[in-house]
Amino acid sequence: CFVILTVLFPPPDQIDPVPPNATVVFEVEVYSVSRGPRSMEAFKMMDLDEDRSLTKEEVKQYLQLEYEKGGKPRNVAFYEKIMADIFRKSDQDSDGHISAKEYNIYGHDEL
């Protein structure tokens, strides 16, 4: 996989600056590709009652499982703070639920 960037202005602190309008080629090795947190697969995993909306309890259970799986369980206040932020950003109609439409703000999966 290659990424090509056109450099318009080289950084001023560079010892050997790249000439203006030069093309820099980076070789990138991909180690893994996985679904992001906004994937509909993640939504379905959180939606325990399969009603196509997420409650605070469903999100909290999912967060607890993910942090425990990663070996980093947290206290209740930590999850409450994260849930408040998630619902503040995602619950656009302020009904206390995050619908599938509110959750998947991109309308499709991102890489």
C-alpha cells in the first residue's frame, strides 16, 4: 500500500527540506483492519433487546465488557462520564435513546 503526498511547504525546521511541489512517497504496512466503534456490527452487539435503539444501560454493559476484555476495568463513575458524553453527542432528539440513525452518523462504515 502506498500513500502519495504532494508537499507544498516543507517544515522550516527540516535539515534537508523537500523541494517545493515535490512528491513524497511513503510505504505503509497495514497490520490489521477492523470495524470501528461506529460500525453497525458494534451497534447490533450493544442493542441487547434488538429494538434498534440503545439505552444507557446497554451502552454501559458494552463499555464494561470492552474495558474488561482489554484488561482495564474501571469504576462506575468512569462509565457514567463516558455515557453522558456519548449521549450528549449522539442522542440528537434527546429522547434518552440512541437510534441506529443517530448512532451511524456517517451513513456507512469508515475504514
